[in-house]
Amino acid sequence: YLTDKEQHNLTCVSEFQLMGLSNDPDLQSVLFGLFPSMYLVTVLGNLLIILVVSSDPHLHTPMYFFLSNLSLADIGFISTTVPKMLVNIQTHSRAISYMGCLMQMSLFAIFVCMDDMLQTVMAYDLFVAICHPLHYSVIMSPCLCGFLILVSFLISLFESQLHNLIALQITCLNGVEIANFYCDPSQVLSLSCSVTSTNNIVMYFVGAIFGFVPISGIFFLYYKIVSSILNLPSLGGKYKAFSTCGSHLSIVFLFYGTGLGMYLGTAVSHSSIKGAVASVMYTAVTPMLNPFIYSLRNRDINNTLKRLCNSIF
């Protein structure tokens, strides 16, 4: 246990120490070459999706509207973590200020939750399109689409402020080292040596509401979607309906699979290497792959991309 003096000293910390991905100088030079490339590919790929959707009137539909917002969330997601890591590698420093850590934790929570909410909204859009096709244009009106985006953002903002509220109530810390290359909310809160039962209840409540509820909603909607597809008379109709869901399902499995792999992997295994790999997959690889998944599997986006290329070149 920490003495009162040690605890008092820990409340006066002005910065945290991020573990980073590796202390090996040779490997750090490789990482400094790899991650800027991944970051540029992610930002340019998602910006290209937004450009394609905005430039083609045929893509001004609810599905592509939600996809554009997902691309914005992915840009914010990777921009929250990777640039700071690159600065730390370049300056040979692992430090992040206390306020900088809170800001990074808050933005990370916003964009993760926004990703979560948007995938649920996109699942609902697919549900309406497949299960109620005749009423799709009436149900998925522009007002409803805008309202769903606004609600998703407000929920994400509320979730991030709950994390910040808990963090600001911490009176002492067990240490200042965060076992990751960014300020992960769960790891920052785990440093507290004065975790109260109220804080635990709030943390579990937040995890249940913003983790379990959206994925449960996605599973329920896909249960309805699959049931409706199986009732279609023609094999071609079934194939077309399933292919429509393919891109979204790929993103859902990638997002939740890497997220569960990161949090469950670090909880079961104390290997820093495994934890670092899982964190990179979740925070960098997933946002980078999302635009490729949609562009490679989507004929409308491919056709618009070809027209844009032809008009430019």
C-alpha cells in the first residue's frame, strides 16, 4: 500500500508516461516509417470516400450518408492516437501531459462510440431497405438520417464526458505509466488507488450501455434481415441481398473483433507485445481497411471512382 505522503505526491503529477510500441531504436525507425504511411492511407482513403459520395448525386442516399460520417469518425479515430505516438518516437519521449491525456482519452471515447453508433445506424438502414423496401424512402427520410447522426454524436459526447468525470474524481494514483501508446480510458482509470464502488458501477454501466446494447441491436437487426432474405423466392434476390450486407458485416466483425481482441487479450495475457499488436490492429488497421472494404465491394463507388479518374486524367 502507498503511504499518505506517496499518495499526495501522485496527485500532483503533471504528466503520464506512455509505454509505446517498442524501446528498440532499430524497430522505432521502422515504426516511424510504417505508421505515417498507414496514417496517410487512412486519411486519404476515407477522404476519397467522402469526395466520391459528395460528388455523385446518385450516391446521395442514407447508406452513403452514413458511410461518409463513418469515414469522418475513422479519420478522427486514428488522428487521436497515431500523431502523438509519432511525435514521441521522433522526440524519444514517452511523456504526455495530464491535460493532454484527458483530451486524448475524451476524443478517443467520442470517436470509438461514434463508430459504434454509426454501425448500429447502418444496420438499421439495411434492415429497412431489405425488410421494408416499399416504405424505405418514407422511413429513411433526410430528417430521420440527420436526427440519427445528431443522436449518435450526442451519445458519444455524453459517454466521453462520463469517462472524464470519473477520471477527474481520482484523488491518488498507483503510478504514472500507461501500458499503451495512447491514453486508453480503461487503463487510465485502472491507475487509481481509490476506486470506489460508485466509480465501478458507473464504469460497468457505461460499458454495458455503449458496448453491449449496440452490438445486441446489430445482432437483432441482422436476425430480422436474414429471416427476411431467406423468405425471398428467387436465389438471385437472396444473393443480391446478402451481398448488400457483406461490406457492413465485414466492418462490424473487424471493429468488434479487434476491439474484443485488444481488451480481452490484455486482460488474459500480460504480454506487452501482444497488447501492442492488438492496440495497433484496433486503432490503426481497422480505420485504414474500412474504405478499402467498401470501395472494393461496392459497384457504385467503383463506377464513380472511375468517372472521377477519367475526368481528372
